[in-house]
Amino acid sequence: MTECAMYNLTLSGGHPSTICVEMPKFRDSLNFLLEMLSSEYIDEYMDDFIRDFARTDEIMPEDRTLGFVVVNVGKKKMTLAFSRINQETKDLINSISSDFRSIGYEVEIDID
């Protein structure tokens, strides 16, 4: 069984990209996302984000989505919605949200 965070990223008003990131890569993916959204070259970062973090194997019925990271670059809005995650991941989300706010993003957190 694989546990994933689903990223839904809308860049430059285009069609959103949905990416499954396995939870062991979640911390690094959030840090990369922060770097990406801080850059004036966001679109160029997207290929690297997909290459480095997107799950490439087949999704199986027993796999679980633990939550969603939804980002709309044009509106500078971000939502992190998760359930059934450990305290370390909750702390990470709460901690890094201030970094996203500091670059001008409105951040909503919904954690069960």
C-alpha cells in the first residue's frame, strides 16, 4: 500500500496538474514547492517538480490518498487538507504554512 498526498497545481491560468506524491517525499516536495512559488520562473520548475516527486508506478486499489495540496498561482491561494496523518506531518504543515504566507499566499489548513 502506498500513501500519497495529491497535489493540484494551477499555474498561469492553465489546466491544473494533478500529481500523486508519496508521503516519504512529502516534506521535500513542500520545500521544493515553496522554492518554486518564490521564483519568477514557476512554469520552468514544474517539470522538475514532476520529475522529482510525481509517483510513476501504477496506482493500486489498496493505495490511500491522505490529503490534498491545492495551489492556484494566479490567485495566490493554497489549501492543505489532510486526514489520518501523524503528528510530525501535522507539525510540518502548520510550520511551513507561515513560509507560504510570507511569500504572499493565502493559506487554508484543514487537518482532521
